[in-house]
Amino acid sequence: MGVSPLPPWPQEELAALSSEALHKAALERVDEAWQRCLEVYPTLPRPGVWFDLKGASAGQAHMGRGGLRFNPILLDDNRAAFFDDVIPHEMAHWLVFHLDNARRFKPHGREWQTVMRDLFGLPARVTHCFDVHKAQPAPYLYRCGCRTHALTPRRHALVSKGRRYRCRHCRKSLVHTPDGTG
């Protein structure tokens, strides 16, 4: 099929958008990607869209919830990449999920790769290279025998419930140090 990527969104326009306007523009981009999918799969349902994803993931096609989730922090910090790559990436998952026999397809398997290449005209990249420090804070400090480790709130909560973590280097158990000293 060999289609060109979705038309680029003007960089200057993206940079000037407020968070609210950026989310509205992202919804427009999702609609553009969905319209392209309709060309090959006319009964594809329109996905819901939420900007509530946290952590290191940029986006997620959430089948149980019926749509696409995006990380608002990573969207704000990587606007052009979201519009050019992340939104089509998640829409490709949405399309493949709705195909016959979708349950047996691998998330980034041949079908998904074909949609990325032949429908969106993009390389089938699985991961992003975004700086996730703002999106994935790790404010809980732990010590081992050789260094300080920063754990996320989720991992800290698991430690509070009894989970134990070991340092990969010295193999000693991590111990919470609330004041950052060890």
C-alpha cells in the first residue's frame, strides 16, 4: 500500500499550545489516525481518549476501557514525537485489536508492524527514547551496601506491604532511608 505518514503538525503551533489546547489538538490527531484506519477497516469503532497515563509509558491502547491513554507529561515534553509517532503507534494497536483473530496476535507482531509501515508510513518502533524523569518520579530513597536507590511510589508501597528488593550489584537488601542518609 505504501502510504505517507500523517501530515506534520506545525512545530511552532505545537510549541505555543497550552496544555488544554495541546490535548484538544491530540484529540484531532487521534481522529486523523482513526480516519486513516477507516479506509481499510470501515467498521472500526472510534476509540475513547484519556490523558491519564503515568510513568514511563507514552501511550497505551486500552482495550478493556475502550480507547487510548496518553501520558500528559510526556506529551507536553515531546509534542512533535507524540503527533508523528506515538498517536499512530497506539492507533495501530487499536486497529489490530479489532481484526479477526486479534487475540492470537502479538502486541508488536507482524500485523501491527504492517499497519505501522503500510497504513501510517512509519517504521515499526516499539519503544520511545523520551526523558521520563518528570513523568516517573522516584522520591523514595533506599540504601544497600554500595549505593542509594530511588524507588517509585508504587515500589515503595509494595515494600510497605512486605516485598523486598535487592541491589543488583552488591545483592544486599534495600533499606528505606527517609532522610536520604544511609
